[in-house]
Amino acid sequence: METVLIPADEKGQARGETFIKALKPVGGTNINQSLLASLRQFSEADRERPKMLVFMTDGLPTVDQTNVTKIVDNVRKASKPGVRLFTFGVGYDVNTALLDKLAAENGGVADYVEPKEDLEVKVSNFFSKVNYPVLTDLQLDMGGAQIDLIYPRAIPDVFRGSQVTLIGRYSNAADLNSIQIKLTGKAGGTSRTYTYANLGFPLRSDANDYLPRLWATRRVGWLMEQVRTNGEQKELRDEIVDLGTRYGIVTPYTSYLALENEREVSQAAGTAQPVTRRPAKSTGGFMNAPGADSASSPQNSVTVVTGADAIQLSKSAREQQDLSQLKDDTRTDAVRRVAGKTFYLIEGVWTDSEFKAESRLPETVLVFGSDEYFALLKQQPKLGSYFSLGERVVVVFEGRVYRVNASAP
């Protein structure tokens, strides 16, 4: 018997309610076939309206195909153009890696309903939002700016009452001025184009110095999602540690950032000490970021991740990827954020996170409060923000290390 979509009118809703009330909780959980059967109801010919599939489960796959990697592969092959898959996990006995990956690969979002939460309220709020799509199938033309690593990785649909915040990097060879950006999408089957003119992409700018850390936070969230879904790999772990250390972001691999009572940071940045602290919780921002970033590992497998902690990690990674406003959650006795840089108190010296002894950058050594000290501040006023940390400071600035030593007693 062929299954087809029916109108969501009064008659159709009554028919749906009758069908649902007749269901019996018997047998196992067949995630694979339920998804494939649902996808078959969508027609590739129907391109005039948004197509959404909401998948809800309170368990792990137990019958038919139970290999989660193969389930993702099957859905990938069966998916139709334009179908958005939103997943809901109910309770703690669900595979967050599977649900997150299904949603991420099919233009949707994964969400979780914990035992303490009201299922009806959460699902109703979801439908209240998606009932009113404003713009779908969004594409962005950056007008010649060389951009990469934009988050979210795929531009989501815009619904009434919501906004989409994109944050990425650009690496032009020279200043770009009078750039025109075009945003295209569909509204009710009609193509729409929005143009934003006279935008600039300078090679160097002191404005919006919060953007690098905001971008890094989203990048860490995305990397953590790759670790959860594909397993830990050295390249992913190393980049998370580097970003967490450089920008003062709490991650499971930089646990010392969470020790708010610690007086000095003395352990090396690469020590992996998992912690359970979650990160704190503009429509577009781009930062100048020359240089290549590490390549991500192939997404060829899905791990099984369940339980309350798994759901909290999934929510945390999602929060980081959607973050549009920063909180200064790194201001401790041992960590400071100053003018876009992160400093750690190491053996009594406020040390720039970008400082690497092996880099062999040229150094300027100054005595706090000396004539040379004030002469340099007059020449480079921006250094004053960093030097204000104390009498002993190491900062990397414009390709040079500036080392301030305490004045003689």
C-alpha cells in the first residue's frame, strides 16, 4: 500500500489523531524503516513549498537495521531535495550522535526532551516556529571576499520571529572596499534576492575585537560535535586545545580554565582532563584570519552516545555553534581577556596565549615604568591595554614579543 501525504485540514487532522490513538507500544524500535518510509512520502517534483520531517524517538534502534552508521547512510541515499529533518530525543535512552548527525546532514536541528521537561510544551513551541517559514534555501554570495569556515556550516531556514547569525573568516590578499553581498532564498515558492552594498573587508581592523573569540567558540562547538559523532581524533583534539587556550574557551580538553579559584595556571595547554562544566550560554560577522586551518576528518562513522551527560554535551555543542553574544566567563584570578587577547597568569607573569617560545619572534624587553616603557606606549598606544595587566607581562603584538619586567625594588 502506497503512503501519501494528506492535507492538514480538519478532516486530515482527525484522521491523524485516530491513527495515532490506535497505535500500540509493541515490538522494538525500528528507526531505520520509519525514516525511510517517511521520506518516501515526499515527491521530488514538489518544489513549491517547504518540506519538513519531524522524527521523534525515546529509544535506541533495536530491530531491522541497528548499525547507526548504516542508518545515516540509508537516510542520506533516500533523502529528497529540500527535505528538512528535525529530530527529537525523548528521555535519556537515545543516541545523541545519531540524532545530531541525521539533523545536521538534512538541514534540520536536533533537540532533546529530558524527563523533567514538558514534551507537549517543547514540541508545540517547535511547531509554532516552523509553521511560518520566511525564507528557505538560503545562499550567500560574498562578492569576491575569500571566506571559509562559516558557522553554521549550512545556512538554516529563516522562520518568523527568528534570525540567522553567520560568523566566519576571510583571507583577502588586500583590502576590499565597496563589496556587494547578495542573499538569495525562496519565499512561498518565489525567489527573493537581498543586496547589501558598500561593505568593506580590511586586512587589519581594531573594530569588533569580540568576533575572533565568537568565531572560535562556534568552531569549538562544531569540532566537539565531530568528536562526539565520529570519535576522538588527534587532529580534532589538538585544534580544540589550541582554540580553547588561545581564546579562553572552556572545553573538555582545557579543564584548567574552569578552576576559578586557582591562583596560577601552571599546567601545559595540551593536558586532556575532561570536565563537566558547560560553556556559558549583529546578524553577521566576519574576521580577518590569514592562514589555513586544519582540515576536518572524514565523517565516515557514527558512535553510540547515550545518557544524561550525552544530552548535555549535545546541547552544549549546539549552544556554542549558535552563540551570537559572548559572556566574559573567563575572568578569574588566572585568566584575563584584554582587547581581543587571552592572558594566563604563569609564574607571576601575565602571558599572551599566542606566545610560543619556539617561534623565535624578535623581542623587546622593557622595565615597568621606565622611560623606554612610556616612550613605547606613546608610539604604540594599543599596548597600553595589555601592559595595564600588571608589572610583568608578555604580549605578542604585530610580529614582535614585548616583555615587561617588574621595576627594581
